[in-house]
Amino acid sequence: MTSLAVVSPSNAKPVKKPVPLRTGAEFLESLNDGRAIFVNGERVNNVATHPAFAEGARSAAKLFDIAADPTNRERMTYTSPTSGGPVYRGYQIPRSHADLRAKRLAAEMWSEATFGLMGRTPDHVSNFFAGFAATPEVFAAGGQNFADNVVSFYEHLRENHLWATYAIVPPQIDRSKWSSQQADPTMYAGVVKETDGGIYISGSQQLATGGVYSDWIQVSCIQPLRPGDENHAISVAVPVNAEGLRLYPRRPYALNAPNKFDYPLTSRFDETDCFVVLDNVFVPWEQVFIYRNIEICRDQWWKTPSHLYGNHQAQARYATKLRFMIGLAKRVNELTGNDGNPAVQAQMGELAALVMTVEAMNEAQEVRATIDEKGVLWPDRATLYAVMALQSENNPRMINIIRELSGASMITMPSSLEDLESPVTKADMEKYMVSGSGGARERMALMRMAWDFIGTEFGNRHQQYEKFYGGASYIVKTNMFRYYDFNRAGALVDKALALPE
């Protein structure tokens, strides 16, 4: 079966007419393309049907159907500047504040379909490539061909409605040593051979979240590199079914979710995080954007709006997740009869203040955005990095508030749905598991969902994910330090010191 993922920009025909928006069924069909994914020591035959990934694939398929629905056309798509057809807003290069707001609203619609629980949906890395294509001169510093490549590949993704994710962090093998200092130079993803037709990549990289579902993986490095690491200073695009590419997902939580009642979130929204192994993978020159250039490998993130666009989408997704979280907390309070308790209301008010901070900061990125000399709009850096810097600290704080509010309610539930359905135990369940406002099944369903959000492996993975979403907290805080207007703040101090005695 042929997948959209194997069509590269080097052999694709120029777009003459719009490609119809991708449907969920087409997406599911494309997953059966020979991609090498391994779970429990065995190769997965078909991602769309394997019990570890099938429900997650169906959740992802709904995103494509949402975007393809004509009633959502204006919100989810914009008009392609080359084909004139509708393409995803994730690929839109904003030229106005209204454009950036439209991108956020599209991101919110997709994130609401997964309750903010899938972080690497097709609109994430698409935003990074929009940022690359908006500033091709950064890549042209290594040669005009690389700038042409990144724009061409961006257009290929955009026009064919494809899903790209990335693996841009070296593995945690020996972080005391630089890439080139590892015992084996192919431990980290890097160039091992160059030919007239392209390059060969070997090594490993992390963490391709959503990689099992995507069409392409960008392999690059966001961590600092130094002289001697040139072989690892690359940015390339590799189809997920490329020969020599292997994905090793962490343990899929869906395998331990026997039904949707007891694990309503785990069973549907585990996007998986994948360790990527590249074994002599061939990459045509047309899919190479940075080649052995440490400076440009760094600049692609910070001298283009890519990091801003991608994280503007990510914060829209996070805000949706927080709305879902506080909605769960409110329902738990209502079910337990604590909603009117002043102490509970105060805790909920604190929770709401933290949630509202993220929502307001997202909108502030748009209001404070600036337009460069080429007419490209850049979200406000200081606002973005401020909310990201707080994320790793506020997220566990919010989870802890919900734990306090719920008390023992989430861990006093019976073992499973079978207790509610078995004739041996059903009577006790229906008598003792009720609440003041609902029956046993309603109460158990809500508490199962709350526990799945907070206490299961899936829930705890999400806490780890949000804590390190932007990297170690000092990295995000350093970004905040770089972009805060200390000159303005310092000028106030100077003015105060200059007051006459």
C-alpha cells in the first residue's frame, strides 16, 4: 500500500490544482505503509489496528474529519497562496494580528476534540515549518539550495495536508560529553556518509511524540552544539516508513486499558512518545535543510518565528487542557456536595486564576505581536516565554489543588466496571456508590475520568510532559531573561536615583 508519506518533494509534481482535504479514513489507511514500529520486542503490523495504537489513531482521524468538514472550513483552513485550495491553518504564515488569532482558534478546535491531551497533533510541527518558510534567509546562510529546500518541503506538507513531528533532542546516554565526544560517534543522530544524491544518517534521537501516527519526522537538534559536533548539526526530513528508520514507543498505556469506562482517557488519547533509531537512513538533498552547520542549527529556532509559532499552538492546546481539568474539578465538587463550601470555592478560585493566566497570556502574545520588515507577524516572545516559564511550576500546583479537593473520592471507587455490572456486586454498587446528585454509574464514570487524568500512568505521564514541555525549567527561564525589557525596568531605577535630594 502506498502512503502519502513516501511522496517526497523531489519527485512530487508541481501543484496545479488543490489536493482535497484529507479525511480520517484516508489517514487511517496511510498508516499501513510498512513503517517499522516495535512494541514488546515485536514489529507492529499495522498501527491503525494494533491494540496499542488503534484508539489513538481513531482520535487522530477525527481531527482530519473536523478539518475536512465544510462547516469548519473558515476556522480550520485558509486559502493556499499557490494552489488556491484550502490548507490547514497550522501552515499559515501570519501577516496580521487577525491571522495569528485565527491560527489559535483553529488550534483550539482541534485540541478540544482531544481535550488538550494530544500535544503533537498535525498543527504543531506545521507551525515550525511555517516559521522556517517565513525566514528562508536563515537557511540560505548555508547555501541558497537549503533555503529553497525548506520552502519547497513546507509547501509539500501544506499542499498535501501532511502530518510532521520532530525528534530534536539527543538521547540521554552521557550528557557529560558533547555529541562528538561519545564513545561511538553514531550514538547521536548525525551524518555518516555524503553522496551526490544525498546523505546517510545514523544514530538515535528523541522524543518523537506522535511519531507512530505522523507522515514525516524532522530530525535536528535544539540543544547547544560546539565545534567538532558538525556531523550532528543537521536538519532533515525523513518519511516515517523510510528504510532504516525504527521507532521504539515507550510502553503504550492503552494496552493496559481494558475498557473505555475505567480508562476513558488512556484508551483514546495516548499519542505515545518514541525513541528514534536511524540505521544508515538515506536522505535526498531535497530533504536536507541544514548540513553540518552549528550556527544555523541553532538559529533555525531563535532567528525564525518557528519556536514562537509552534509554542503559540502548544499553549492554545495547554489552555484547552486546563479548561478540561478545571471542569473536571468542578464536576467532582458538585458530585460530592462540596461545591458550595467557601473553602472549596477559594481553592477553585485559585485554580481558576492560574487557568485564566494561561488563557490571557495566549491572547497577549497576539496583541503584543510585531510585524517585521517583510510583513511577517511574530508573536510576542516575552509573553510566550513568561507563560512557558511558569508552566513547569504551576502545573503540579494545579494538580495538587485537585488532589486536595477530591480527597479520597477517586481512590474509593470499586475495582472496575464489572463490579457495577455483576449480579453479585451490582446491588451494593447501586446503593453505596451513589452521590447526592447522581446514580452510581454517573459517579463512577466521573471519578474514573478524574483518576485517569491525575493518577494513572497516562495521567502521570502528562504531568511529566507538562513539567518538561519547554525543556528543563532553567532553559525556559533563560529565554525569559533574554527577552524581557530590562532596559525599561532599569530606566525607572535610574530615574528614581536621579531624583533631587
